[in-house]
Amino acid sequence: MTSWIALLRGVNVGGATVRNAELREIVTGIGGADVVPVLASGNVVFDHPTERADAAALRARLEAALGRHYDYDAHLLLVAREAVEEAIGGFPFAADDTARQPWVIFCDTAQTAASLIDEPRDDDLDPVARDGAVVYWNPPKGRSTDTPFAKAVARRTWRERTTTRNLRTLVKILAARP
């Protein structure tokens, strides 16, 4: 069994309203085991026999099941638990800097991540770094929507290929099921 983390996009913030109990049932319905939804923001940890190499097929099945249940165009990033652990451990900025927001952007491919970091930004305001299919971003607190990079990340171009989580949220997701 592989331990997976599904990071849903566009739920509970103007998209579909996803309840944790329903999310648990949907993931269980596609063969997920030990399913634990985390927070009320579209994060779910679960085990599934699908290997990492077949993640795209599992992602498609879960998106289809969510789309049928909630009648919306579901998008998510499916990340192996180990990859989330690596992303947390690889955060290259001072995670405890209270003047900044520690963001991790998961991308569907390393190519997407490489393209994303080429977006316009002010390096002092919007420091970014990349590691494979992950982009780390560390804007000043309160500026996560109005910096040049924030505006670029919000563009429709990236919606189906990326999802952003705060580093502290990722730690909570991992803690939900040791």
C-alpha cells in the first residue's frame, strides 16, 4: 500500500463545499483505506494499493468521483506521503520567520514547476526556489495575493496543474495520521 495525500483545489472557497465525512466516503469508494480528511480545506490522507508510477490514473479516478458527487470540475494534486515529507524538510527559507508566509506549491510535473518559477517576480519580495515538482515561495506576511508572483500563480494557466499549501498546514496533514 502507498500512503497518499490528495490536495483538492477550489473547494470550500467559492467552489464545491466538501464535507469531511463525504470526502472520506468518496475516497473509500475508490478503494482508499485508513482515510483521514484533514482540516476543512480539501486535504485527505489515505492508503491505496496504487503505486507511485500509476498516480495519474488514481488521480483521475478520484477527480471523477468527486466531480460526480459534487457536480463540479474537480481538480487535485495527488502526492505520496514521502514527497510531502521531503517538501517540508526541503523548505529552503526560514520557516520560523514571522514576517513571511512559508508556502509550498505542488505542481503536476517538474516541467510545470520549472515554468512556474519563470513567472515575473521581485526576488526580494517574492523569493522562490524549486525542487523537482515543488516550488517554495516565501512572500511577506499579508502579501500572498498582491505580489507579482502571487498574481502570476493565481492565473488560470496554473489552476489545474498546481495547488498551494502553507508549510504549517502540511505539517498538520502529516500529523493527522502518523
